[in-house]
Amino acid sequence: LARAFTVHDAPFVVAFTVAQNAPSWRIMKRIGMKRREELDFDDPAFSDALNPTIVYSIDRDQWAEQTA
């Protein structure tokens, strides 16, 4: 996240996973990302067992607050 916000000047970062991948979304939560259920989507490239794709995000201000 630091690289995204300080080197690349990204306004936000998003990450995708599936609900069954608990280790992945636990990391997202641990680093301060928030679940964005309104952005979840079904990916036709994957089977029903791997849908929906769930979305987490964090913006620069949220990241700065937690690193201050």
C-alpha cells in the first residue's frame, strides 16, 4: 500500500478474491481494506463455486489515517 500511495500516487487500491479464500480477505482486512459488497460481481471466467468475486478497497486518506 505504501508503494501504491507514495511512489505511484494512486488515489485508491482495490483487491479481489472469493469468499472461500479466507486467508486472502483476512489479509485485506488486516491491512485496513474494507469490504465493498456493492462492487462484488460474478466473473464468467470462473465456475459458480468461485463466484461471486468479492472486492475490498482502501483510499489514500484511509491509509494515511491508519499509518499516522
